[in-house]
Amino acid sequence: MEPKIIENSRYEIKFEVVGEGHSFCNLLRKTLLEEPAVEFAGYSIDHPLLSNPVFTLRTKRRQANVVLREALEKMLARTEEFRKKFKQAVADNEV
């Protein structure tokens, strides 16, 4: 994945997510919307075969890049937690 910044201001950031699709962007959007300071979080894909998602984040009172970084860290922590629990479940069910 390679993000390309399109616009960046204190309370809004817009970036292209090269190499990703709905799965990543939907998870990011959902995680960002858990934060009370987020006013808008969403993405668009002009054409699923020819273009990359463009993600927009707008915050009310916190810097957008800080909120984005925190959401990505939260996603990473949740993924790691899931990986550990899944690995344990597989180990518990091996014959």
C-alpha cells in the first residue's frame, strides 16, 4: 500500500490509497468514525478496475493527521489481537 497525499490541512486530509480497495478503506472508515472528533470519514472509487480509492477525513477539533495515525495504530492492534486469538484457537483444536 502506498498513500499519496492530495490535500492536507489542519482539520482535513485527502489521500489516494494505491493498491487497496474496499476492504481496507471500509475498515479505516469504520475505525475513524469511532472517534468523536471525526466529522466525516469516507472514500470513493471512481472505477474499481482503473482507479484507486480516494479517502477523505475531516475532523472537528483535532488535527486530521493525528486522528488518522491513531486510527491506523488501533487497526494494527486489533489485527494483532485477532491474529493471536486465531492462532490460539487453531492450536486448541489440533488433534
